[in-house]
Amino acid sequence: MTVIRVPKIFGLPPLALKASNTLLRLSELDYAISSLFSDRSKALEVLSKLWIEVEEKLPVSFKAAHDILAQKFPHQISRIYAEKISQIATEEGIRKFLLKMRRDVQSVLIPPLKKSLRGTKGPTFLVKYRRKQKCSFVLKWTNQDEIACNVIYEAFATNFMQEKHLNPRSGFFVPEIGCLDFERSIHEMPNREQTNLSSEMCIKFKRNFQRITEIYASKIASKGVLILSERIGGENLFDFILTTYRELTREQKEKFFNRLGRLAMLDVVTGNLDRLVQIFTDQGEYTLQDLEANLGNVMVVWSKDKNAPFLYAIDNGIEKDLISSDLHRKKYLSFLQTHFSSRNLERMLAENMVKSIQHALDTQVDDVSTGNVVELKKQFQFFSDELYPLAYPAFLRGLEEMHFHLYENLIPSWESEKASPLKNYLKSNHPRLLAAQQERIDILKNLRRS
Ligand SMILES: Nc1ncnc2c1ncn2[C@@H]1O[C@H](COP(=O)(O)OP(=O)(O)OP(=O)(O)O)[C@@H](O)[C@H]1O
Ligand SMILES: [Mg+2]
């Protein structure tokens, strides 16, 4: 049996704080090493010599060994451990400390944290500890909307079931997320358990993550909420198209496009306008437009022994105006009314998906600076050539299936007792979002009756 280790960062506040202290310490060390040494093997060489020096001095004189730690290590490094070094009182203490420092240095030989280059908001940081295989997660600065919207997507992905890791009928997964809401001083775990943070705890968390942000994004985080997310071990849709897509069989490709179609239908219903289907408003009516799809908001997980790629919906924010502006909400309802009354609904959406994806590829192909550009363009062309013959019909089926699934399962579940935990959560954390979702569900229900 494989034991899935949940990173400590997803634990209760004291455990999460400890994990954030470790992350900060390693980030500081990573920063010090990269600014002090031309390469990391050089750092290891210099530090190893100092460790040996401490070990040699230790049997002779505790004080001399302690002095090396306090004075001979580069200041930028000993500064990180200053408090710990000052507390060491015994020979055993020095040995333990050396072990810890060595482990830390090993952990940052490959930096444990990097800023995601794909997103434009955030900033988003990808964390992976080299020494702890399963310990990876994502940090993202955002606002409360994104958390609450993600909770809705999670419910729709699983059809309000608790077993989150079963293959969901909806065709996609959602990463587990917790958060630190600095505006309301709340810590929230992936099971939605909330704790009110003391101001001291809140300050400590904030200081840690602000500093990490400063180190890796060279800026002060200005947003009020930090998402702590399960890290999905795949590629986002853009990278997947660029690298892996070609290896799928025809059947796997069809399944993959089908799942994208399902997700796209749900996005339209919930009002998520920042993924595949592009719906635009310029104060007036909402209309389908062939704008650039956001291929960064889907993660694709595939390995050769699996049947078809799994999709994870990430960055599930629902358009801000569709939560808080009465005018936009009304206009969007009339968009839904018009389009869901049309027999051509799925065809229009599938067409829009193809065009918006093509648009994104055309725009972004020149932005890809790594790798062989000619080869990349060929790969894009290969994908583009399959958009109409292969993707379009599969999108169409996926859209139809989700449309059906909505009426058969999701809307009845939303109206049932099963949805009470979700609705209670939204009622106390984001009532306007709940009201906006209810309006859109009501429109769909009325349309089915007529
Ligand atoms: N949970 C995750 N697991 C793995 N990778 C992730 C995860 N979340 C984000 N990423 C990576 O970081 C990228 C940016 O993430 P995200 O979409 O959340 O940021 P963003 O700044 O809001 O993006 P944008 O504004 O461009 O939509 C993703 O495309 C993906 O490559
Ligand atoms: Mg995104």
C-alpha cells in the first residue's frame, strides 16, 4: 500500500507555521548560496571544508568549534542560523546543528521553490523538496474569490461526494487547497476547517510568506489571501500541447478533448471566463468572441501506462463582475438564456473553443523562448491540424455530456441536502457568490422546463 504523505503545510496552524518557518529558512539559504557562490557545487565545497574544520576542533575545544560556526561561515549564511547557534551549549548540540545545516544545504542544491513563469497574476510559487519525495505544493497570492470559486468547482467535479480522488463523472479534478486569509485572520485547511488566527500568529505567517515572495519574486505581496495548493505533477495545457500531446493515441486524444469540452460547459454555467470558451463584454451584452484562451488554467496529467490524460481545473476564479456587479450578472443571465435556448449551443461553444485555442497558440508561439523554435512551431502546427477534425467533434460531445450531466446530476445535487455543507460555507464566507450561482442555476432550471 502506498502511503500518501500530506505536506505539513496543509496541517493545523501550528504545524503549518512550522512548515513555513522551514520554507523561509531554506529560501534564505538558497538566496544566500546563489548570491555568494558562482555555482552550487562550489558552495558545497566551501561549506564542507568549514564543517570539517568544526568537527576537527570539537574534541579539542568546544569554544573554538563554536567560534568557527559563529564567525567563519559567510555572514549571509550564519545570520540565518544566528539564534540557533547562540543557543548551542554542548558538544552534542554542535553535532546536531551541523547535521541540520548539512541537510538544509543538501535541500537547496536544487532550489526547493521557484516562481511559476506561466501565470500573470499571483505571484505563484511551485515548491518541491528534493529530499522529501512527496512533499510538494503551490503557493499563490490571490483574493478570497478564488478560494470560494474553487470550492464550487470541487463540488461540481465530485458531484458533491466526499471521495475526492475517485475518477469523477464530471471529467476533471480540482487540486486540494487550503489558505491563509490575512484580511480576516483565518487559516483554512483543505477540509474547509477554519481557525481564527491570533494576531501574533497572523503576523508570523505573513512575515514568512512576504519574505519568501520578496526573495523569489522581488516584490512585496499586495494581495490579502495566500492559497496553499496541492501541486499537480503534470503540465499545464500549453506545455502539454507543446511537448506530450503527440504521444497520445487517437482514442486518448478524443477522450482528452472530450474532458476539455465537459469542463468548458461548466465554466460557461458558472461564469468562469478565463479558460477555454471566450465570452466578452464591453459594458453591453456578453457575446462569444474568438479571443485568446488561457491554456495555463488546466493541468494535464498523463503517463504512458494510463488510459487517457486526467485534467485538473486550476485557477478557478469566476469573473469578478459576475459576482459583484448587478448589471453584469443580469447581462450574463440573458447571455445564458439566449444561448441555452439555442439548438446550436454546443456547436457555438465548440467552435469558440477551437478558435480561442488556436488564437492562444498563434499569439504565444513566439513567446516561447526555450527550446528549438522551429521544432516547437511544428509541434503547434501538428496540434492545430487536429483541432477541427479531432478536437471539434470531441469538444462537442463533451459539451453535450456535461449539459446532460448538469440536468441529471449536478443541478439536482445542488438543490439537495448534499449541497448543504457547500452552501453553508458560501453563506458564511461569500454570500454574493452563492447568490450569483443560484441565479445561474435557476435560469438553467427554467429553461429545461420550457
Ligand atoms: N496546483 C498546481 N500544480 C501544479 N502547477 C501549478 C498549480 N497551480 C499553478 N501551477 C502552475 O502555475 C501556472 C500559473 O498558475 P495560475 O493559473 O494559478 O496563476 P495566475 O497567475 O492566476 O495565471 P493567469 O493569470 O495567467 O491565469 C499554471 O499554468 C501552472 O503551470
Ligand atoms: Mg492562471
